[in-house]
Amino acid sequence: MNETEIIDLAREAIMLTIEISLPIMMVGLIVGVAVALIQALTQIQEMTLVFVPKIMAIFLALFVMLPSMAMALVTFMERLADKMIGIQ
């Protein structure tokens, strides 16, 4: 493998990381904003109130998205292994 292929693989790995983490991060962001809005409307200023709904939503999103995340990682690893085997 030359430098160009290594850089392409690194770029693909970074993009895969972003693709996998983006839905989970968006769920956390949306739930956090919703809870903050509710806190602002009701004037409840409890700092720990944000964490429980956000953690529950992220765990639920992980549970739902885990099969597709695993398939994306397996596909990437198979392509990477095929490239490594092709070297020898």
C-alpha cells in the first residue's frame, strides 16, 4: 500500500466514524434542547434534570441503531482485510 491508499483508508475511517456517531449525537442534542426548553418554560433550574432523559434517549437510540452500526463496521473491516490480503 502506498501513501495515497493509506490516506484514503484513514479518510474512510473518519467518515465512517462520523456516519455512525451522528444519529446518536443528534438524539442527544434534540433531547437536550427539548429538556432545556421545558426547563426554561417552567423555570425549573435543576442541573441534573437534563441527564436522565438524555441518557435514556441515547441508550434507546443505541439499541435501535446498533445493528446498522455493526453492519457498517463489518463492511468496512471486510474491505480493509481484503486490501491487506491483496498486498501479500
